Amino acid sequence: MYAYWFAARGHETPLHLERMLLTAWDGIAHGVHLRWAYVAVTTERPSFTQSRKGALENFLADLYPLIQPES
């Protein structure tokens, strides 16, 4: 299982297209060049179970507040 998303100051998205559109909009409308982080978390697929999925979801719930971009 693989979870990822892009994060920049004031923006988050799992979609490449949305990231590109946000980058273009902020550049044109606000003169700001966004610096994006690619956040990725993975777990082993061969041993994947519902409990492993739950553990990954819990890990992400704990991790997210620690790495959330500043607004």
C-alpha cells in the first residue's frame, strides 16, 4: 500500500494536475513560486491485511499534524 500527496504553503493535493494548476495560478495571480514537498508512505504488499491497512491509517493520522505545512 502506498499513500502520497503534495504539500506547499497553504495547499495540499494528491493530484499532479491540481498541483500544476495551483503553481501556475499562484505564479500568475500572486507572483509567488510554490515549493512543493512530495510526501510518501508505504507498507509491504505481501503481508498486507486489513489490520496492516488500519495501522497505516493510524500512522498517517499521527504523522500528518507533525508535517502539515504552515499556512
